[in-house]
Amino acid sequence: MNSAAKTKKKVKNRLKSNIIKGTLILSCASILSRIIGFIYRIYLADILGEQLLGTYQLIFPIYVLCFTIYGAGMQSAISQVVATLIGKNNTHSKDDGLKGSVSKDRSLKNSNLKYRSSKNGNFKDNTSKNNNKSSLVKGNYPFVSSSARNITPRTILLAGTILSFILALFLSIFINFNSKWIACNILMVPDCDIYLKLLTYLFPFCSISACICGYQYGLENAKPPAIAGIIEQITRILFVFIVQGFFSDKEICCQIAVYGLTVGEFFGFLYNMSTIKNKKRNNKKHISDKNLNNDNAKLHSESLHSKRQHAYNAKSDNQQFKRQELKNKTFNKRKNKISLKESFKLLLPVFISLTSIKLTISLLHSVESIFIPASLVKYGYTMNEALSVYGIYSGMAMPFIMFPATITMAISTMLLPAVSKAHSSGNKKQIKKLIRRTSYFCLVTGMAATVFFLLFGNICASLFFHNELAGRYLTVMSFLCPFLYLNMTYSSILNGLGKPHMTFVITVVCTLIKILSLMFFVPKYGMIAYIAASLIAEALLCVMLRHYCG
């Protein structure tokens, strides 16, 4: 077997192991997070009641819409661009853009050692200033040899974070000042005013966390985002549980639940920031320790006279090294500005494309969620009864349906960078294998979930929520499971293949089917018409997505 075939096989095996490892980590973390979140939903349903739970759920379409603008598209864009950069240059470490700073430190040390002789330590400068400058630009910094190589995963993260934070800050201010109008005219529930104001406090923290998570997914490092998600859930629940004990009013408890979202997001943000800083600190420490050990080994191997001579020459070397380091810092400032601009140019088209698609889909989903209570009022319910039914559907039945999706969501998250990397390297065989295996797994998971909820849906709803209507919804909605789980995977694959426009068109058509059912059929036949339309739309979406995956 030649070296090229061995290298290809090695990359293939590493890609496969990264997907499996990342999926297992995300699955375990997601299952734990879902269990914690599920218990939290039962607790919220108990302390808020069906009506306030429905009001609480109504703020999430606005949250999802804003997150799509500042976070979701940027997270996917960073993940895709970072994975593509690594896929096109497999010689670089997959850890992160610290490779640039690592190579910088190594080059500085190597350039210092070049001035030392092998035995007697006599200083020799065999290169002129112009040659030093030329070698600095061409040889010592692997990311600076051309304009394209100025871009590193680290600069992609920085560019994405700056843009995402600015958008989050703007949306936070905008919604804070217009919360009353949004609650009255869009959500059509004036009580949501205060909850929308409280919700805006988490936007800046969420934007930075989303960028860091996208960066880690692009590196196929699923552990930090998984831990951050668990920390976010635990701190949110602990905050709500502790603070709620001091109040008995249900409306105040609902406000505390919204505050809990911000608290959880803040602690998740702190952990995500610590993972970036610790990685950089540990990497620098490793390099400095390695160089120090090498220097000590050389010193012990020399004679006493050589050590003295070495110490004398090291002093002059150090002065020369400091002058060169000053030049390097000046050069690096200029290089970083260039690389940041190039990162914006590379990231912006992907971000705009993904965000426009996600925003349109999210907007349609938000309209869909807002139309449900309004359509139920036309069916004959009062507004309070309509909010209660919506709370049962979205806060009780839907979490059960989405609980097994933790594994398929983990797979789809890891598939995006994996497919992007395989696509950039032209490995079509690997892509087909990924599609085949993930389709089989998601289909089996969905069918098992359907059978389980058909048999035990009523029992689960009665046991956890003491609500018969939730049990009926859960039994009927069980047929959605195979299509929902497959659609997550196929959408991620299409985005990784660079076909997000196909996902967009198909999803818009299927979402419009559900919105039309809310306009024409739910006012006549009730909630069961919406569930039936959802089943038809998800099945159509699944067939069309699979067709375009290839």
C-alpha cells in the first residue's frame, strides 16, 4: 500500500472515530440535559399551571427568531468554515487556531537557536537583515506565506464573535424598547411584555457561547459544548428552585423562570470562555517547558568552560532575540489585521446565506406557533383555554416526542463538519456511507419511539403531568417521530454539502402546509387537524430531503 493510500485511510478512520466519539459525548450530555430539563418542565407545569405555562412558552418563538439572527446561523457558519479549513489542510492540528501562535513561539525559539554554534557556543550571524525579514515572512509563520493562509480557525472565531455580539446587543435593545408592542400586536398576549424584557438580557452571553460552540464543533471537539449545556441546565434549575421558594405568586414565579434562562446562559458562557483560555495557556506552557528542558539538557552536556561561554553568548543572543521579537510583534499586528479582514470576507457569505435561510424558516415557525392559540379561539375556545391547550401541546406532549431526538440531534451536529470536511476533500464514498448509516440509525430510533408512545403515551402523560389530553396528543403525535429524526440528519447533510438553499425551499413549502392548516382546518376541526397536517408535512419533507442528499 503506497503512502497516499495510507494517508487517505488514516484520515478516513480519524473522521469516523471523531464522529462516533463526538456523537457519544453529545448524546450522553443531551440525554442528561433532557432528563434534567424534563424534570424542570414537570416542576414548571406544577408551579405555573397550564395557562401561565402557555404564556411562558409564547416568548420562545421570539427568542428563537432572535437567536437565529445573531447565533444559529453564525454557529453553523463558523463550524462549516473551520471544518473546511482543516479539511483542506490536514497537516495542521485539529485542535484550533492556536496552531498559529504555537508556530510563532517555535519560530522565535528556533530563530534564537540559529545564532548559536553547535559546540563552543560562538555567535554567528550568517544572514543579513533582509534575509531575516524574508525568512520571517516566508518560513517561520506557516499561516502567512500567502494571503489565503492568513486565515486560521482562531481568526474565524474572533470575526464571528464580533459580528454576533453586535447583532445580539442591537436585538436586545430593540426588543427591550418595543416589548409592549410585540406582546400586543404579534403575540396578541399583553402579559408577555415583562417576560420579553427579561428575555433580552441573555442575548449577549448566548451569542458568544454560540460562536464558541460552533468553533468547537468545527474542530470535532464535542466535549466543551456538551459540558456547557449541562452547566447551563443545572444552574438555571437551581436558581429557579431556590429563588421561587421565597414567592408564592404564580406570575412572579414565571418571571423567575425567565430570569433563570439568563442565569443558566451566563454560567454556560463563563465555562465556554474558560475552555478557550485554558487551551491557549496549556499550549504555551507545554511549549515553554519543552524548550526549557532542551536547553537544560544541552547545558548539562557541556563542560564548565563551555557553560560560561554559553552564558556569555546567551546574553548577546538574548539582546538579538529581543530585537527580532519586537520586529515580529510589529509584523504580527499587521498580519492579524489582515487575517481578521480576510476572515470576515470568508465568513460573511456563509453567515448571510445560512442566516437568511434559518431566519425565514424560523419566522415561519414563529408565525405557526403564534397562529395556534388564535386558530383555537376561532374553533371555540376562550383565550385562556387556547393558551392552556397550546401549553399542553408545546410544554407537555412535544418534549416527550423530542426526548429520543437527543441522539439524532447529536448525530446531525457532528455530521455538518464531518460532511463539510469530506466534501472539501472530494471523498464521495465516505459521504454516501455516512448518509446510509445515519439514515438507518435514525429510522430505527424513530420507529422504536413510535411504538413506545403508541403503547405507553397515555401512561407517561398521566404519570408525569396528570393530564389526559397530553396523553391523547402524545399517542397521535407518535407517528411524527421517524420523520422528525430523519429530517434533522438530512438537513445537516445538505448544509454540509453546500446545498442549504435546497433545505430552505423544501422546509418553507412544508411549513406553509402547516400554516395553511391553521388558517383553514383548525378553526373547523380543532387541534387534531394541525397534528395531521404536521404529519403530512414532515413526511413530505423527509422524502424530498433524502432525494437531494444523493
